[in-house]
Amino acid sequence: MALHFLVESSSDAAVGDLVSLTGAEAKHAAVVRRLRVGEAITIGDGAGVWLTGVAEAVSPSQVDVRISERTVQSAPEPRIVLVQALAKGDRDELAVQAACELGADEIVPWQAGRSISRWEGSKAVKGRERWASIVREAAKQAHRAWVPEVAAPVSTAQLATRTATQRLLLLDPTAETRLSELAPDGRDLVLVVGPEGGIAPEELARLTDAGAERVLLGDTVLRTSTAGPAAIAVLSVALGRW
């Protein structure tokens, strides 16, 4: 089975070129995945470029791959965006990891009113970097040609402005419309997942007044770590991705 790694500098590589993995990627390929000379490998740049080649030299410090095929995948349209409320422990991180593997095209951290975790100052920078690292590894695991962007944290007021160009879907266990009944209309689909205590009533009101739609996943109430990924699976079917 072909292995998959991400090398941003591979964007301009062509058939016949030699592409080298270095640093952490080389070590992971040689030591963890135990790549061997002559083994097939795929390399992506995280922005649509997909390279296939054969390992010519393998060491923990550098892996050289001779490229035999180059393809470019267009970015998915419409996009699926996950707005994930910050949650305590690692629940939001679990949501981000699974959402990336299942097909989210952008991840947006949301400082919801009921979020116990607070990203302020340097913690916001570190939190975003942590999520970006999780997304990158999940994209590698899923062999995705496009690595989702992790946006800067948003407030409820900033989130409301997205309704001007995108379709906001609020996951709400009290909603009457099922997500599975929704018909995509070409706009990006933005799934909004609240924290452990759910989306606060005043936030629901503010977002729905701005044009967001409340949708129901099913008859059970899911954790904040599983609601987003489950909703992405539903939308992936509706969009014909699956």
C-alpha cells in the first residue's frame, strides 16, 4: 500500500523529478512507517497537488522519491465548514481530528458563550497551532489532497456575519428540520456545533436572526466531540462525496 506524506515544497515538482522528505516527515517515513527503497509512495502539498513515486533512498534524515505521476485535484465545492465551539479537555480536538478525516474543508474555533475553555492572548495562538497540527496529521491519515485551513477564533458576532455568503446550519436537538432533509443550494455549508452545554438561547436567537438555520441530527443528543463529524457524514452523502 502506498504511503502518504505532505511536503509543501512539492508544488512545482514534475514527473522525473526527485523530491526529498526531510526533518520530521523523513523520520516518520523511515522509522515509524518503515518505508523501504523501491516502495511506492504518494506525496501531497496540501493544496491539491498529488505526486506518486518510488523511494530511491531512505534514511531517518532524508527520503528521496522519484516522481512517476503528477495530478492536481480541484478544491471541493461547495465546501463543508465546521465551526467547533471550544470545549474542555480534548473533546474539541477529537471533533477536529474526526471532522478532517471525514471531509471538513475548513475548521473554525468558536468562543461560544458556554465554552468552559477560553482562548485569550497567547493561548489563542497556541490553540490554533495545536488544531492545525491535528488537522495536518488527520489529512495525512485520510490521504487528502487538500488540508483544511484552521481559521482564527471567532466570536458569535463574527460568526453571524458569515450568513451573508454562506449557509449556516446550527446543530440544535430542539430543531424541527432534520439535517438529512436539507437540500444543498450551492453555498458553502457551515455546521455550527456548540460546547458541552449547547448553544446558549441568546446565541441561537442572534444567529437565527442573522439568517442561520436550526437543524436536527436525530433523536439522540450527541457530544460536542461527535456531533460535527456525524453531521459532516450526512452532508457528504447529500453532496455526493460519498
